[in-house]
Amino acid sequence: MRKVLYPGTFDPVTNGHIDIIQRACDLFDKVVVTVAINPTKTPLFSVKERIKFIADSVQDFPKVSVDSFDGLVVDHAKNIGAIGIIRGLRAMSDFEYEFQMALMNRKLAKKINTVFLMPHEKYTYLNSSIIRNLASFNSDVSDFVPPIVQEALKIKFRK
Ligand code: COA
């Protein structure tokens, strides 16, 4: 059973994240998507909401489960018996941060490797901040996020 952990803030989950989850499912037996409780970010959606959006969007992926964690990502990976950490690489601008994080995580837990996956080109310019920003101006985000997220954003920014 080759289990991997896909950590992120997912505020909210986008089609770019779903694309990465799909690719991870092609390679591994079990993919645990985990919502980080990150004290350095002030999320728009609660952890419970973010978990719900992901769970709803991966209903057709039997290999996927969703949870949350507070602490070090490598500790959570060890606790659930994951052999690796999945991260998406969209562009060169992601590389430096991801490289540093992957090496530090490897220093902390030698046996847990980071696996980088590239989303489809059409998602390379996406991130959650851009989605939140567009939605705050009532712009259509239906091409970029799952339907449940689109609805939640509409409600969140409705006057
Ligand atoms: N499609 C669309 N957007 C994507 C994406 C993809 N495939 N991959 C990443 N992104 C975006 C995210 O939406 C997010 O956008 P935002 O900053 O505008 O909200 C951004 O890229 C950052 O990605 P995210 O996956 O949320 O990473 P993060 O920088 O918030 O880090 C953890 C999340 C969980 C990996 C990190 O906080 C962590 O490891 N925390 C635990 C503490 C720890 O272990 N520290 C030691 C690390 S060495």
C-alpha cells in the first residue's frame, strides 16, 4: 500500500489542486489530502469548510481521503504511514520555495520523499489568492474551481 500525503492550505481548493490529486491517484494506492492549519495565513474559509469542499470534489476518486493537521507536515506523514509528500509545481517561481521545503522535510524525516507533479498547463497561473480576489469582485470563477467552491464564494461575497 503506497500512501502519499498532499498538504496545502486549500483556501479554497482549485481545479489545479484537483488535477494534482488526479495525477497522484495514477501513481499511488492512497492519497490523503490534508488541510494545513497554518498560523501564518488568515484563511477566508474555515478548516471544516475547506475539508468539505475537497471531499465533495473528490467523491469519484476512491483512493482519496481528506483530513487536517496542525504541526509539522512530516510528522503527519509519519503518523498516517505515508511514504511521500506530493507538491504541485506550476512554474519556476514555485521552485525555490518548494526546493527549500522539500530538503528541510527530508532532513527532518529521511525516508519521506517529496514528489513534484505538474498540473495541466491551463492551471499554471492559478492560485487560491487570485480566485478569492476575482470572487470578491463577483467575477466568474467557474473555469477554475469545483462547483461547490463557486457557490461558497458567491455566498461569502454576497452583500
Ligand atoms: N493549483 C492551484 N494553486 C496551487 C497549486 C495548484 N496545483 N499548487 C499550489 N497552489 C497555490 C495555493 O493555492 C496557494 O495559493 P495562495 O498562497 O494564493 O493561497 C499557494 O500555491 C501555496 O500553496 P499551498 O499548497 O497552500 O502551500 P503553503 O505555502 O500554504 O504550504 C504547507 C502548505 C502545508 C506545505 C506548509 O504550510 C507546511 O508545511 N506547513 C506545516 C509546517 C511545516 O511542516 N513546516 C516545515 C516545512 S519545511
